[in-house]
Amino acid sequence: RRDSTVSLPVQENRLVIEDSLKQPDAVPRRRRIVVITRSFPRLSETFVIDHVRVLIQAGHEVIVIARRVDAASLSDQFGSSLQTVQLPPWTAFGTPSLLVGARRTVTWMRRHPTLLSSRIAWKRAFYAQRLKDLLVRLQPDLVHAHFGTNGIDAGIALEGESTPLVCNFHGFDATSFPHKHGWALYRATLQQATLVAHSNFMEALLVDHGLSRPTRIVMGVDRSIFKSRPRPDQWTAPLRLISVGRLDRKKGHDLAIDVLARLRQLAPELDARLRIVGAGPEAAQLRKLACSLGVDDSIHGPEPASHGEVAAALGESDIALVPSRVMPDGWQESFCRVAIEAMACGLPVVATPTGGLPDTVGSGGTIARRADAEALTEALLTTIRRSGPAEWARRVRTASEAYDISWMDSGYLELTRRLLQSVPEPRRN
């Protein structure tokens, strides 16, 4: 019998996280799926939101566990259809609970002696004890962790249990994280998990470093939101470029600004403009760069935008720039959903040869020879000369059909169905 509340000790009191888990007597429970992520819902991680939504629509009982929960955004997007648990920090727990967690951490580490010298292994093992207590109370039929780092925590928490675990890799978790910490912790915690990847690049990374071959699930976009408009046969001024993504150096918005400056010099008749959509720490630096290059009057943004606003901004643009770069810490694009959102809106994509971008873009645009402004400008001019807007729109819409959100939804649901077949039906109240 499952508990109808989740209780976690907080010093002398008890923190009771109420949920709506109670079911009428004699009515079988729906299958309970716990989804683990770091922040929820997060604007830059709409793929997690889409996954949760399709599980709810399929009739599953879904509980999201996150370190941070945006209650206002959650209510706007899901109403009362979704339960969430914000995992409290260790500082909220009393000394006895801390000692129990520490003892269990030591026990787990001793079972994995090759990790004893790994500081990150100790840290994740200690964090996983809070998650373990919560999962014991929730008794899920399946756990789906988004990002490999959350998969590590879930793997530790579920070790020795029969609950199926899915670990969904997305990007930094298979690039910058193992670049710094290695792959041993993944191999120690995820050997029994079902892994999910969205690109050839990600699949190769996982297999090449000793993990099991992942299930491939299409990364999809809702083409009822991201949709194309009629476009002219010839390019006309002003030429509207767009760069979408977090304002972080790895996303290369500075390269997009440099490309704009070069294009305005090389092809002034196009009267090129650039729109930057996103939020993050680089906003001030990007504005300063635009001023120094003399193109600040030709740039709209940078500014944050909702999911629908991103779709509208793409629909008003002509060409999408995806100038991501490989970072010194190993990070690189593993897929890039923005690229397929742009393609669904009828925009050709001009991108750097970074990680999984060439696979994602395919025939839907042009891949630069290098990840620098000169090569991107060359690729942009090639795109303009190759075809007009209408022809590109037809081409990229065809390419984007393979990324329709229905393919992603069916992939997740089929994987969930297959794994739940091995789990006994939940008991009645």
C-alpha cells in the first residue's frame, strides 16, 4: 500500500509534502511515474515539459521531483493535473538524519571501491540519500531521470531495487560533466538503467565510453506552434536573422553579432538585421559588442521570451543562426532543439560544425566549415545564393517532418509501456 503523503524530517518538526495520491477504495491505481530533473518547469527545457505532459495525457500518475519548482509557472501550464516535490536542502534536516545519510553514503561507496577517491562520487552518493528516502515513500512504478547527473542520483537511490530507471541524456551531462569527472560514476550507477539519446552524436558518446546502447527517441517540436508562413521567391531587404538560446558564451551569440557586422559590409543591399532571443549572464557583454561593431541599431534584443514568443519570433525571421561553439570544459551541442524549431517555421539554419548539429540540421540548412564568424558568414552567403526563401521553406519543412512532436510522444510512451510490462500492477487501496 502506498502512502498518500510524503513526509521528510526537518529538525524537530516534520515537513509534510501533501499530494493528491489518494484514490477511491476498490479503484486500481494508475501507474505512478516519477520524473526527476533539476528545475521545473524551466523555459530552456521544454523537452522535459513535453515529456511530462504526454505522460499525463496517457493517463499515468506523474510526480516531478526537482530541487527548484516554479510554482506560478507550474500552475499556468499544468493546473492541478501534476504533482511536484521540491527536494529540501540538507540544511533543512536535523543532525540524526544527516548522520543516517552519511552512514548510508559510506556504505554505498565501500560497495564501489574504485570510486573511493572521487569527490564527485561522494557528493552524489550523499545527495542521493535524500532522493532514496523520497522514492521509498512514493513507491513509483518507474523513474525517469532527465540528464545524466540526475540519473546518477537515481541509480544510487534505486540500487538493489526492481524499479525500472530511465536516464535521458541531453548535453552537458555527456560532454562537460565527464570531461571534468570522467565516466566511471556513470558506469557504476547506470549499468541497469535504460538510457535515452536523441542524436547519433550522443549515442556514440555513450557507447564509446562503456555504457549500454541507448534507446533513440526523436526530439520533437509542436508544429502547430512552430509553423511556417508563406515566403517570397527572392530574398528582400531587410534580411531578418535570428539567434535563439541562453545568453552564454557557448551559444555563440557574439559570433552572430560579428556575422551581422560582416554581412552588412559585404551585402549592404540586404540591410541585414539580427534578433537575439534569450536570457543569461552575457546580455551586457553582447550589447557592448554590438556597439563596438557599430551594429547596435540593427539588433533587436537580447530579450527573454516564452515558448510561444520564440515561435512567433522565428516565424517573423528569414534565417536562423545557430553559432554554438565547443567550450574548453568539453561542452558542445548534442542536438539543439532550436534548430528544428526554426526548420519547422520554414527557416534555413546556418550552424557551426559542433557536436550533433550537423546531424540535426541535415538538409535543412548549411553547416559552416569552422566555428568562427568568417566561416559562418561564408555559410550564410552560400545559403542565400543557393535558394530563395520559398524554396528553402519547402525544403526545411520536409526535413522537419521527421522531428514532429508526435514521434517524440510515441517514442516515450512506447518505452514507458515496455518497461512497465515488467512491473506488477499497483495494489488497490
